[in-house]
Amino acid sequence: MAGQHKASVRLRLRYLFDHLVAGGTAALVGWLAAACLAVVLPASAVLVWADQTAPDNLRGKLTAVWVSVGQTLKIGGAVGPPLYVLASVALALVALLYVSTLVSVITTGINQRIMDLRLGHSTVLETRHTVVLGWSDQIFPVVGELVAANANQRRSALAVLAPMDKVEMEEAIATRVPDTGRTRIICRTGRTTDPAELARVSPQSAKAVLVLPPDGETGDAQVVKTLLALDAATPGAGGAVVVAAVRDTRNHLTARLAAGPGGHVLCVDDIVARLLVQTARQPGLSLVYQELLDFDGDEFYTVPAGDLVGRTFGEALLAFTTSSVVGLLGPGGGVVLNPDGRTPIEAGDRILVVTQDDDTALPADAACWVDEGAILSSRPLPRPAERLLLLGWNRRAPLIVEQLDEYVNPGTTLDVVALGDEVTARSARAAAASRSNLEVTFLAGDITDPRVLDKLDVPAYDSVIVIGETDPLAEAGSDARSESQADDRTLVTLLHLRAVAQAAHRELALTTEMSDDGNRLLAPAREGADFIVSGRLISLLMTQISESRHLAAVFEELFRAEGHELYLKPVTDYVRADGEVAFATLVESARRRGECAIGYRLRAEAATAPAHGVRINPDKRQPVRFTDGDWLIVLAES
């Protein structure tokens, strides 16, 4: 009962307080004044009556009480004629009102400024910084790679603009990228399609601007509108490198027109399809690109020709001990990969190298020693027709079929297994039409069903490609599986493929496409397996191009069927495997075949993280003992 009584009293007091507050400002001030007097007046009387020095008569004590109340409430407490007392109290009240109003105005202004800063509406006053427009999961690898790229800079800044809360963005980046080194991360809130709000990150004074493709069906349209807003916000500004990405090939041309002649627009679907095809035919190639694209190891740089002017490109291949030469950059900005070895290096040319950093490519005093006795001159046999398997179907699948037809030799077969709905079947038939080198067969089936895989005799295929299977209707705007759900189906398929490989006691040549890098870590596959993670791949490409605009032409050639591309070829096609040999000997052997050697992969370390046997840009003087099954990584003509 006592507890119920206390609760009832508490509720009644709360109700009375709510009623008091609802009475308005005047009522609240009056009640506060009455409450103060109810406390201050008795307390002052107690102090006066307890004071031994206080006057003895009642009039004197009351006067002393008044003085104490006035001083406590800051209303003067003056003593004298009634008019004088009233005037002093009035002045004190006016002063109190003025000071209170002034404090209120100052406090409100400070709070508003703090809120503006929290909302991220202030302008970034930086120069030569990097701007990232938009927000998606790609922001985290982009920030991480830019931090690594700026590790050797004394001062750098990265400004992010997105329609999100500033504090939320800062906390998310701090959680995923805890160590930002010397790079300051500045977040601003705003719409990337509004030129006025876009100006908050000062794109006109930036060295690079990256436009990330948002998630969702309208992501490509958002990228195009952002590029148009960027042009409106910085009219005539051509100093910054503008790099954007769209997902669908149908939107690629539109985005390129919006970016202008100086912008670089990557097409996610096209690049992922090309790399899936190249990796399916060159197992381990995804690991090579991983090493070349991130800033933790060795990547592409251009360096002045210096003393190499007047010498040939072939001579330059052995002129650097700890850098690998792969091409030339002309004075006009044109890039030539792996030119003829007799090509002279002219004044104004820059040399394209693979090296650890832009300040580590230094020519040696003398060319590296080459073991002529270890070099082999026999030519490898041409690659025969292959039998390939494609598991799954999505928007990129027709591009994969088209790219395979450009790479393979006549007589190669491709079996496609996917859900047998009419939309998928019609898309597959259209992709299979007019193929000159590739014979395509479509088989309806659920790739997550082990019975379907058992009927295929998967170990008999030369290469298996697994792609994220999505509902084709989703790409027209209807509800269907998300990319995350597609990754879930891919994980289930990989589980069954692992069981098939274990039962057959052999290793499958497997290339897998995924959307989320986190799902790759969960994949039931061997160490060093080939995974093409679309989001991370595009993030790495964008950051590389943002640091050097000339690399756009380099990657464009590497990813297409014509021109030059990276290969993993048997080391025993180049040198003898009966003893130690320096990498310079491999570089010379590749040069005589019109190729540029940039590294190797050791089969004995293929399952060892983190490099999985891949060595990019090794020291040319370092002797290595190669065995059958090791690969040489070369840049060669298709």
C-alpha cells in the first residue's frame, strides 16, 4: 500500500508540473519567482536572526533580511526611501533581463554554429586534396587505399560529400579504417547532384574527384547527375582528375558524355566480365591484379627517362634493379605498353614501371648480369580448344560469353547452367548467337543443387566460372534477389564444388565472382583461389587512376582482348629449372620473345597467405630456384 501511495503522489506531482509548464512563460516565471522567495526569504531570516551582529530591533532585522534577499536574487537590496528602493529594484531587474537576454542570444548562436558544424555544411578550405562524392560500401576500400597512397606525403586531405549525417560518416570510416596516418578525413553532408552543396568540398581546388556508384536501381543515373553537377559547380576547371564508375554497360556512354573529355568513367559490368574471362584462362591472375592495384605493394608509376634517353626500350628493361619496366609515356600523354625492344627512348618520354613507390625507381649503375646458359629459346605450343563451365546467370553473363569468344581458340565449348526461367533462357540464346570460336550450350538447373553438379562431371572441365545468380526481372525494376542473396547462393555452390573436388581427388580451376569482400572471407575455397570482388576491384582501379590519370589507358588495354595483357606462363618455357637463376635472366629471356617479365608465382607457396606465391617486381639480382609448375608473370601481346 505504501508503494502504491508513493507512486500516486509521484504521478500527481508530475501532473501538476506538466500543468504548470503548460501555463506559458508568464506563469512559469511567476511560479519560479514564488519558489525562489519561498526558499530565499526564510533562509535569509534564519541567517539574520542567527547573526549576533544583527540589529536588536525588529525593523533593523527586517531591513537586514531585505538586504540578504536582494543580494541573493541580484535585485540590489538597497536601503532608503521607498522610491529609491523601487528604482534600484527596477534597474536591477532591467539589468538582469538584459544580461539574461544577451547570454541567451550568445548561447543560441554558439549552439547554431555547433549544429552547422555537426551537419557538415561548412566549406572545406583545402587545396590539392582528394574529393569523394557519394556513399556506398566502396567508400571504405577507397579511403584505405588513398591513405596508403599518401603515406609518404607530409600532409594530405580527403573530403567526402554524401547525403548522410556527418558524424555517422566519420564514425563509420573510423571503424572500418582506424589508422588514417597523415591523411585528414573531412566529411560534409549534402546532395552530390546539387552544385551549391557540392561546392562545400571545394572540387575546383582538388587534385582528384571520385564519383562512387550508389547502390540501387538508380545508381547509374545518380552518377550521371553528379557528373553534370560537378561540371556546373566547376565550369572550365580541368585541373582535377575526375574518375567515376557505372554498373550497366548501357549507361557507360551517357556517363562518359557527362564526364567530358577529361573524365574517366569505368564500367563495372564490362571490367568484371573481362577479368573473369582472363582469370578463368590464367589461374592466379586475380592475385596478380590484387598486388598491382592496391598501394600496399608494387604498382604502376611513371618516372623520368633521365640518362636512358637515347637508349632503346630493350636496354631499359635491365636498367632498373628493383623496378620492372613495362612501357613508355610520350610527351603528349600517350601510353605504349611493351613497345618493340628497338624503340628509342626520346627526350620528354617517361618510363612506365612497376615499383614500390614513385621515389624507388632508380636506374642501376650497370645492367644486371644475365646467365646466358640458362635461357631457353623454344617456343611454347599453341593452346588447344578448351571445355569451359559457367555456373549462374546475371546481367554480366552475356558479356562473359562475348569476351570468352574473343579469347578462346575455335572448337572451345561452354556449358551454361542456370535457373531455367524464360528470361534467362532467352538471354542465354541471344548471347550464344553469332559466336565464331565458342560453342555454347544452355542447361536449365539450380546450381545450388548438388544433384545438378553431380550430373555435370565438373572435374572434366578445364575451367569453371561461378557468378552471382540473380533474377533477370530484378534488373528491369521488379522485386528479386539482391546482390547479397546472390553471394549467398554462390557460397552454397562453392560448398558443393569443394565436395566434388574432394571426391575426385583433384583441384578445380575455379574463378568466382562476388559482390561483397566480406563474403569472400567466408568462401569455402582453397587458399589462393581466384575471386573477382566487383566492389573492391572497382574501388582499387578508381584510386589508382585518381593518383595518375595516365593509368586509365594502361588498364583499358590490359582488360581488353586486343593489345597487351598479363599472362602466367610456365617458367620452364624461359629458363632451365636445374639450378638457381637470377630474375634478370628471366627478364632477358622474356625480352627476346617480345615480352616484359614483371614477377613470378611459386607453386610450392600457392596456398600460403598473404601473397600465395606471387612475387611482383622482385630484385633482379636475387637468385631463385624454380621448379616445374612455377609461373612467370609477363606482359605480352594477345
